[in-house]
Amino acid sequence: MGDLVGPPPQYPGEARLTNPGLSPSGLALIASTDAWSVRALGSVLEPAGYRVLRATTGAEARDGARSARPDFILIATQVGDRSGVELCRELRQDPEVTSDTAIIGMTSAATRAQRLSWLRAGASACVGFPFEGEELLLKLAWHVRAKREADHARALALVDGPTGFYNRAGLQRRARELVAGALRLHSAMACVAFGTDPRAKARGDEPLSAVRASTQARLGRLLRASARLSDTIGWWKPTDFVVLAPTTNAAGAERLARRLSDAIEAASPESRGSFPAFDVRAGYHAVADVHATPVEAEDLLDRAGKALAIARSAQGGARIRRFEAER
């Protein structure tokens, strides 16, 4: 791909893909140092509804694949100082690039040896220049559909159905994403863990487990009304939840903990319905600059949980605790 010269040819099938069963809109990442080949591919992809992101080096391709989450990746024979096959292998080994993201090698001569080398590196296919436009679009549309179905299945596995908040596994994954973003931006990051315990007199004769199961949905609605749009909320236990707060320092985390705790405890009987009165405790851990003071996502969650445990165990003590490292 990188060694081709001359004006981009007019490929058959450049018209918009019209099959309604194959929705083509999406994001394509093209890794190539050759402007001609990028224009040739763009002349087919863009009329079909795809947005095109270009990477001219292996590093750009890796960053784009991780941050932009493209629907598929097209890689030239040579990308900067890296061979396309090597770049394909690196992307396939990158845990942030899902296995269902199609990676297609583009080469000027798709010989049997070249096709096999791409496939051994993890490519979904190898396509030779010049390519047939409509055929390429049809192949890509099915790859995009398969990826979106897989993304949807992953999302369902990471989210609590009734409330739409993350479950424990979803929180852990989202925490890793937010910490990685804060690391790149040199920004603050906070995690606040909330413990909600129905007051014994408020729940009557019902067992604690039954009360928690019946009130999670109502608690979820209250949280959606009270939390900031930038915050990520997820369940850690049936009615214990965690808030991941990007660009939030320790002072902001304490204000967040106090505001949500007050909102839950102050909910009136009329607005609660069968929602019982709760005692709320909170623990938090915050880092002012994740780049200057690196923290793993798992540690962020764990430290907020430890601070919550201290707040819960301290009878009559502060209901909001900051994590303090043991000395």
C-alpha cells in the first residue's frame, strides 16, 4: 500500500451501500504513510457513511485504536518504520483492542504467502490493491455488525439491567478506563464508596435482604436525579454503590459524599414510597494528579472501600471518611 503512486483510481461500487440490513455508519482507522492509498480508501468509505481516522505511524495507530475504538482497522504493508504485519500482531496482543475489531491488511500484491503472514498475525483478512469497492464495503459491513453485537453483549454483562448502573465487573473496567485517561491528562481522580443501611425501625419485620432487593430501583432513581452527569455510578453490593468522579480532588470527593448522603437520608416519606429510611456512610480516596501520583484502578476502589468500612464501624463517629494509609 505504501509503495503505490499515481492518482486514485475510480473503483466499482463507490456509491453508498444501500442494503438496509447492513448499516455502514461507523469509524474506520487507516494506518498508512501513503496519502494516495488513504485517499483511495476514503473515496470508498466516506460515501458509504464511514468516518475515517488516519494514522501515519505505528504509535499513532496504537493510540487511535485504544482511544477512538474504531469499528475496523485497515493497515498498509508499511506504516512508518513498522511493517503492517508487525503492527497487526501488536494490536491483536493489546488488551484494549477487542478481538472482534476487524483488522484488514492492505497490500499491493496479495500473494498466498502474504495472506498467510497477515492471518498468522491475527488479521481478519488481507485485501490486495486495486480492490473492488462494493465487495470491500459488504465485507466491512458484516464485520461492523458482528463487532456491535459483541459490544452490546459486553455492555449487558457489565450493567445492572433494572437500574442501568454498572455492576461490580463494569465498575472495575470503567475505573481502569478513567484512571488511564486521568494519567494522560495529569488530572485528578476520586472514588467514593457509599454504604446504605436501612434503619431497623423503618424496615419492620422484613429481613434485611428483602428490603435491599426491593429498594435498589428506587435508590437508583434517586441517584440519577442527584449525581453529576460526569460521574460513573455502579453497584458494589445490593444497596452499596460506588461513584467514580473524574477531575475531582479530595475536597470535591468529600463534598460529593456529603451531598449524596444528605439526599438519600433526607428523602421524604412521600417521595420514597416504600423506600425505607437509610443511614448512609461513605469512604473515599482521591488523587490530585494521577500522573504525578500513579494509582491502579483496583487500588482506587479498594481504598475507598476500606475507608467506608472504617466509617461503618465507627459508632457515633464521622459518617464520611477519607482513606488513610497505614503507617
